[in-house]
Amino acid sequence: MNNDYFKEFELKQHTPLIHFQHDRDGATLRASEFKPKFDKYFNKKYTLPNKPLRYKLKIIAIDKMNKDYLKDGPFFGNFDQIRDEDKKYGIRYGNIKLIFFTYFDNELKDKITESIDEFLVLENFGTRNNKGYGCFLPLNMKRKEFEDKLKGLNKTRKIFFWSCDTNDLFFSIKVFYSLLKSGINLPVNLTEPEKDKIKGNSILYDQIRNNNVNEIIEGKPQLNLKNITNLELKNNIVKMLNEIGVRFPIYHKSLLFKYFDKKGISWEKKIIKEQLIKDSSKNYQGLNNERYVRGLLGVSDIQEWKAYNRSIRFKAKKTNDEKSNAKSIQIDRVPSPIFFKVFVENNHAYVYFMGTDFYKDILNKEFEIASNENKITLKIPDQFDLDDFLGYALKELNNISFISSKKNNIITRTESELNNIKNTIGCLND
């Protein structure tokens, strides 16, 4: 139905769309979200005033809707423990159709046709769209064409990628992003038979006992190797645990922490534990040059520290100039500056990610961090090169040893997926 009135485009949906009306038939990509985003891109491309374009848009779902709960999605916690009203669901159709009505404006219609493909290459939609959800692309676009357009539209940015099974897609993004920002710490609650297996292996038992991993000796159920700093020793213990059929804990330090530690900057977790949580079991001597480092990869107004049963609040402090400016905006939430795009082909997912400039507005910004009555103030680092950090992260990833094992629990699945990322990751525009 293409004529002087209408222009149609058929899109393929590559990833689920998190939609607030997931329980309603026909719910799909919303024109009220699509049009403002597209208008902004269009006006910037053609250097026009940033105002709504004169066209109407209708979006039609062609196939039957499939709805899936997103237990593998980033940061949704334990799905079984989330209230029904708070659970996140993704909806998916095979294809959808965009119908533009341009009021006989053929020039506008032609420019929309010129712009729609590149716009879709750069955008996702719905909740958590920066983590790869809500990805739609032109129906007949091939992966090579997609990659060429992505490179052409990001000439000053490094674009990285890896591949994975579609069933592991969002788990893969989750563990990779966790490794970048917060690190991964998954201890194990051992069963009595597992303890007996460890005690029956004298070499393993001695290594654990001699390195103060004494939970087993004391009869405590949890095995956690995070305090062993010798990487070779830690990998050897994990390997032996795997060989005798005992679940092994994993601990991988945040790559963002390591990146700034090399620059002589401490991140915020230690000082939060010392001054807000008052964790007396840790030694916090030698803290200096602390900064709110993790804020560079996204700021939320509240964090739940479940191990300490505490909520930590984050609030940007206004400067004197901002206080005197009635129009200044309070920064409480900043999206992650790392954007994920997904291309699905033959039941295999290709994950692309690149940096954006969201973090630049908060460089050197002061944040008040509070828990109950205790408060501290920390600044975001004043300098940060996101592309340099992502390049560093790829090099560090190649230096980490991951255990290959059957994916029969969350720990072995995590190690397996990190190992897959390590083996398939690369830079698209090197």
C-alpha cells in the first residue's frame, strides 16, 4: 500500500520488547515512542528545527503475539521472588508493519525512506532498550548490511561484538555487563557430601585450609574464594573442585574497578562499607582518592545491598550555579552509556555494543550517598575515556581463565558464557 498518501515498511523483530501492556492482544512497538525518536533523528540528519514532523504513523503487528517472562534479563533479580505485578515480560511478533501517512508530501516521504534503515540500526525500543531489548530491523536486511551501516554511522566510535546461542542471549549480556561494572561473586553453599569429597582430596583440602578458606573446616556451608589474591592458586582450586564433581564458587573483580585502580583511584564500595554500613569485619586501612566510579556506567537513585540488608541512596548535589538556575535538572538517574544492539540469524545471536556520551554530563559531579542517618559525599571521576576502557576490558577478558563445565547450575552457566564471550569477542571496526 505505497502511493502518494502512504509509505509502508515491514520490520523483523530481533529481540523481545518489554511493554507495559504485555497482557493485551496487539500490544507492540508504540507510535508514541517511535515518532519522537525518529523525528529527533530526522531533524538532526537534515539540520532542521527540533520539532514534530507532519505525518501520521500507524504500527501493526502482523503475526500472533508470544509473551515470555524475562528471568535472564539484566538486574531483575530472582524471578521467583518478585511480586507478580513487578515481573517483566517480553512480547515478540515475527514481523510488524510501519505505515506513514505524509499528507501528499512526497519530499518528506522520500526522506523518511532514506532515513528509516539507519535509524533502526541505531535504536531499540521499550524498557531496557539499551540492554538489547526491543530491537527491530528492516525485514530483508542482512547481517553484513547491518554491520556496514553500524560502522558507517559510528565512525568515531569503537564497535565491539560477540556471538552466542539465542537461548543465552540476555544471560550473556547480563554476565558481561556485570563483569564490566560490579564484578561477579557467586559463592556456593556446600552439601555434606561435597564437604566429604573435599576432605577426601588431601591436596585440595590442604590448599583450602592453608589459604584461610576455612569455612569448610569450621563446618560452615558457604565456600567463597574471593579473598584468595593468587590467581593461579584460585584457578587451581576451582579446577580440582570441578574434577571431583563439587560445585565451585566464582569471583571475578570488576573490570571498571581494575581500570581505575591502575590509575590510583579507589571506587566507592569500600568507603560505603566502612562509613555507611559500618562493616567491622573488614580492614579498610589505606583508603584514598575515592570516587563514585560505578556511576560512570549508569546512576540509579537507590541500590539494594542485600548481603547487608541495606538500601543505599544516591543523589547528585547541585552546584551554586545550578541552585540559582530554576531550570536546572536534578540528576538522580543516568542511563548506562554502553548500548547493546542484537542481530538474530539462524537461531544465533550476534551482540554488538558501543559507547555513548551519557556519562560526560556527570564527570566530576558530586553525589550524596546515604544509608539511614549516615551520609558521605563522593565525586564522579573528572576524566574517563569509554572507548579506552572497553578496549582495556577486552584485553583483561583474554587474561581471565574460565572453567569449562556442563551448564547445570548458575555458576557453571556463568563461567561457560563468559568463556564463550572471551572466545568470540572482537572489534568490528579495527
